[in-house]
Amino acid sequence: MKIPPGATSFLPTVVPLNPGYFRGRSIRHTVRPAGTRDWLLIYTLRGSGLYRYEGGEFRSGPDDVTLFRPGAFQDYQCAPGAGEWDLRYAHFLPRAEWMPWLNWPEQAAGLMVLRLKEPALRRRIALRLRDMVRLSQSAHPRREELGLNALEEALLWCDSINPQRASAGLDPRIRKAMDFLTAHVAESFSEDALARVAGLSASHLRHLFRAQTGDSPRQFHELQRLRRAKDLLAMSRLTVGEIAHELGFDNPFYFTLRFKKYTGENPTAFRKRVVGKDGTAKPN
């Protein structure tokens, strides 16, 4: 495809993070037929951007977030008639653990879009992207890492409302029950109390919870306890008995049995494997 007159095809330097901010009509019409070697995120703060692709076009509105995959065709500019397009952007190379978060609904091949409808979520993501730009362009010796951490948090918040995410289709009552169990891991499990939190009958809660998560509420509660136990064994100096008590297990022996069933090794063996001789957690 030919580059239209007045458009640019400038390719950014490929680095872990290359962020910035454009205001008004300062961004030029950009066309990259072969895309870029990194990912490109654009968050519309004000005004509108026009994205063209084979077979159509898309106008972003305030609080739309777009994401280009590497190699995807790129054609974007301030939307004609919009008057302005205030945006924050980031060319970035994702960390390996970010990849599951980057599967957004596709507007076109390689062009994905999320619409942030909740005002509190929009503010939170906009602030983190502002921090991303500010920190990465500061004189701090860890500016790149700090900028990437701000971008990571923004992507996590985006993932929380991504309809492509496996858990996005959860019934909100089940999500509420899961959040409650996660926040109260040390408390004794009570199906009746959980049903009241979720606004369901106990029998309906059991059926819907298992249908949507694959576990019963009691199994999910124990799983959160055992996951927390792994963290405490790796990161704290608490004894096995103290950890069992901390997580609401009345009997340390029963805790050991459940932990071994979950991980395949007892708590002491797990701690020896993941903690170095100096008492610090070994890298994964």
C-alpha cells in the first residue's frame, strides 16, 4: 500500500517501552503497511481517532483503548471533524506473563479495542498510563522498570473487563462469592453465610458455583487457603503450625495432609525447595 501524501510511516526504535502523549491535532497521519515489531497501545482521552483497515474504518471515542499486534497493518490519524485527539500511547514488548492479557476483541485483523464504560476504571487506567509516561521519561535510574510496572497495572485493569477473558462471563453473584472467599480465607467456611453474600439460596449457589468454576464453594475456599500457604512458606518465617493457625486450620497435621494433596509435597519439603540457604525465596 502507498503512503498517502502527508502521512508518515516512521518506525519506532524497538525497546521494552516507548511511551508518549499527543494533544490536539499534533499526531500525524500514520500508515505502516507492515506494522511494527512491537505492540502499540493507544488510549483516547479526548476527541476522536480514525483507524482505517481493509474493509472499513473505526472511530475511537473518549476512553476507548486500542491495541495493535506486532506486524498488524496500522493506519490512524485525528478523525476528520473531531478537532482534536488527546491520547496516551505505548510501544512495548510485553513480559511473558502479560501475553494472556492481550487477547482483546478484534475490530480488524491485529487491531483490538476495549471500551471502558465504568468511570472509576477509566480514571484508574488513565492515571496509570500517565504515570507510565512520566516515570519512563524521568531521570530515575529505574525509569524503564517503573514505566513498565505502571503499564502492567493498566493492562491488568483492562484485562479485568476484557470479554475475551475466561472468567469474564462469570455471573456477578458468583464473582461476589469468590471475592468474599478470597478475602476471608482464615475464617471457617459457611455455605449459608456465603449464600447470603451472593444473594442466592444455598442450593442455587452450589449448583451455579460448580457450573461456572468447576469447584464447589468449599473446594474453592480451601484452594485459596493452600495458595496463600505456599506464599507464606516461601516468603515468611512462620512455622508450619503458625501458618496452619493463620489460615484457619485447627489441626496442623490436617493442614499438612491437605497441602501435600494439593502440591505433592509436605510444607517442610516445599519450603526447603523454594527457599535458599540465606532464607530468601529462590527465583522461579
